[in-house]
Amino acid sequence: MRPSFQPRLINDPFSDPGLYIPFLYEKRALLFDLGQLRGLSARDLLKITHVFVTHTHMDHFIGFDTLLRIFLGREKEIHIFGPSGFFTHVEGKLAAYTWNLVDEYETNLTLRVTEVHPEKILTRMYICKDRFEPQSEQIRESFSGILWKEPSFHVEAAILDHRIPCLGLSLVENFYVNIIKEGLKELGLSVGPWLNRFKKALYEKKDPSDEFPVTREERGTVIKEKTFALGELAQKIATISPGRKVTYITDIIGSPENYEKVISLADRSDYLFIEAAFLDCHKEIAQRKYHLTAREAGELARLSDVKHYTLFHFSPRYNHMADELEKEAKEAARRE
Ligand SMILES: [Zn+2]
Ligand SMILES: [Zn+2]
């Protein structure tokens, strides 16, 4: 069974952190962290709708310009989340450029920026035509762990300690709809964009007795092929399985408070992406710099009971020693 989203680290583990999460069957992607984005093509970048920035140290935020550059002049809204103080950092980036000609654009780009606090989330809009001046109105919502919610998935966050607030992130899929090819064949149906509409109806828990028209497109015209009851069609062409969970943890000190929060956020993830900046023999440096060691990363993978884990954000001092970091984490992940 293919997962419906396929997370991948943008860069090698010695380069800037960042997780790209494209969705299967949809021209859409999420991004965790905004480090150097050279590893993504323009096509990849244009799929991004939501960006979650753990904190604004340069290696996690320098990609903001790349993202802004590619979307400038397009009709698009991008939602960007970050920890407390995030508005100041985004506004600082936007203030670096001259925007005197943007009112001539025919399209409009909107940045919807959300700042995450322990009990509230604040959202401000920055509109290209207004030279990215912050809109006077600010939206305030309560925050109890969920940053973004859609019918098929949600994104959770925990505020962790990196001597500054740093977000830990989880993408949680509600359930997964898998299409049975033989079922399609038996009904004489071919694959097409209608499958997205079909899945969406299931994610939105539409009434099984609702009519569902299967359509195909010919030269831009939508043609109705057959109509089914949604539940009946689902029985013939779909299997439903538990959704996947992807967790991303980086730039945190291995403190008891962080451990507790990470274990609860990452609990039984299918994929955990976790920093392993230092070897445990350099734990003193790791603690001073508020980073995890490889042993701690492995331990957190074990304590969170994750299926797979991937290490990243290695300190350059271990150039050619990536194996050592992997080995140390592996031993800690296995230990009972
Ligand atoms: Zn950092
Ligand atoms: Zn970092």
C-alpha cells in the first residue's frame, strides 16, 4: 500500500534542515522548516500551501526568500506558522525589499502568518498589493496543540525548549483510502481526477447513500459517466486503513521537559525525523547549544514507539563520521 503523503528531507544530514511532504494524487505539499531550499525544484516549491517553521535560526529560515521569490506575482495564499516573535522576523524579511511597483500586478499573493504561543495562536495577513504591510486586523484563536485541521489530516505542534521556543511538529492523517484497481476494472471505470473527489467525500464522511457521479474530462468538458451511491462505490473500489503520522523534531535540548513533550507528540509515529547534532561523548557541548545527541535521538525514537526514524542536522565536526552517529542512535533505539 502506498502512503498518501511521502515526506523527504530536502538536504543531506550535514546541510540545512527541512522536510518536504508532497501529497500523492494532489498537486500539493507541506513544508516543515525553511532552511536552504536548493534541493527543491520550482515545481516542488509551487505545490507548497502550508509552511511550519520550528524557529528562526538562520539554517531554518533562510529559505523564506526563495519561497517568496517563486510565489511573487502569482495568485496564491500561503500559510506560514512559527513560534512567538515570528511576526517580527517575517516583517524583517519583508522590510528588506522595495515594493513600489507591486500594485501594478494583476495577481495577488497573500501571506497568512500565524504565531504560536502556549495558549493562543495569532494570525496576521500580509498582502502583496498592500506592499506586504501587516493588515490592521489580527485573528486570535485558542491553542491546545492543533495548528491546522482539514478533513483528511491535521498538524499538531508542541512548544519545545531550544533556549528559545522551538516547535515540534506532527502531521496526522485521519485514515487512508486506498483504491482497488481490480474494483475499478470490474465497474469499467478509469482513473482520473474524480478519484480525488471520491476520496474527499469519504474524508468528509459524506452520507453513504449520497449520489456520487463518476466523471471524465474531454477537451476541458466534464462528462458524467455513471452515478453510484457513495457507500456502494466505496465498498467496491476502496479499502480504508489507519492514517499515517509523521513527526519532525529538531533543535532541542535533551531535558526531561522536552523528553516528556516529544514522547507525547511523537507517540507511535510511522516516521520520526529527529536531529542528532552531536555524539554523546560531546553531550556537554550539545547541552550548551541546546541540541540533542544521537543517543538521545535514538532513545526518543524508542520511548515514542515509532516505526521508523531518520536522523538529520549533524554537526559539521562529524563530517565523514555519519556512521558513528547512526550507530549510536541505533543502539539507544534498540536498548530495552
Ligand atoms: Zn537552532
Ligand atoms: Zn538548527
